[in-house]
Amino acid sequence: MMLISRAEMKDLRKRNGAHREVHKVPIAAWGFSEPDPRVGGDGPTFKRILLAVTDSDACMRAAAVAAGLARTSGAEVRVVHFIERLFLGRAGWCSIETADEAKRIISRFRSELEMAGVRVTATTGKARREERAIDILLAAAEFGAGVIVIGTRRKSALRAVLFGSVSHEIIHKSKVPVVVVP
């Protein structure tokens, strides 16, 4: 199935005969919504954007991309940050950062988006190192996100295979479009 315009559909019917039916995939099936006439955009837009962040330059660039998407479509952005936790066996759990550090990260991204004129909410949580991608996907589903925006650390293919890549896992498991910003 493919998206085609009405003019293209008429042209196909003329060339192939009226008996041959051409299907148009609804825009909503791709995770898009119809354009908001109040915003003035030409194409499909997202109503809700999930921005998953860490304390990295790639995430700052991802925030700029999310802000651009949100401004053009009037979308709401939810910023999420998960405190990475490691299981140390009998020693128990160890968090990579404190709750205060996580709140500072979220606050920085939230204020950047608000200054850009974007409606934004923010939340933090805890995630096991090996389940960060799943927790991001669950946060997107809970929020009803139409797109997920994430930064990537540009790991080599070998390093990604050996140690895992959150962005790769999200791309492969997501049911909604994913924008990965290097």
C-alpha cells in the first residue's frame, strides 16, 4: 500500500482501467494526524512528541529538533529522563546519578523548550541499564506519542553490538516513528 494523491489515483485508473482499485493508506495509520488548520502547515503533523534525554550534546540537538517539530504542528512535548540503575548482586542496586541531578537535567531541557514557545511536560523515572529502551517505549505509549525523538552517542557498530544501543533498540521495537539525532 502507498500514499497517493487523488489526481495520481485518477491517472492510474485511466491507464490501468477502472476495475483496478488503488488503495490509499490513511494518514493516521502512519502515526500522523491531519494538519491543524490553525497552525498553517501543509503536511501531516504530530500532536504529541516524546523527547528522551540524557546529559549529552546529542540530546541538546534532539531537543532543538523536537522544538521545531512541535512549533510547526502545535504539538505538546513530554521530556523523559530515566536514572540508570545497575544491579550489583548482593550489594543491591546502584544509581548512576542522583535524583537531584536528574531533576536538573529535566529542568534544563524543559526551560529550553518553554523558551522556544513549546508546550512541555517533564518526568523522571528509574530504569535498569538493560531496560532503558523498553521504559522509553512504555513512556511513549502512556503519553500517546506520535513520534519519539532521541539523541544518539554515535557508537561504533561493534560497540553497539557488545554493549547495546538504546537508540537502535527503540528503532527496532517502536510502533511509532522515531527521529534519531546524531
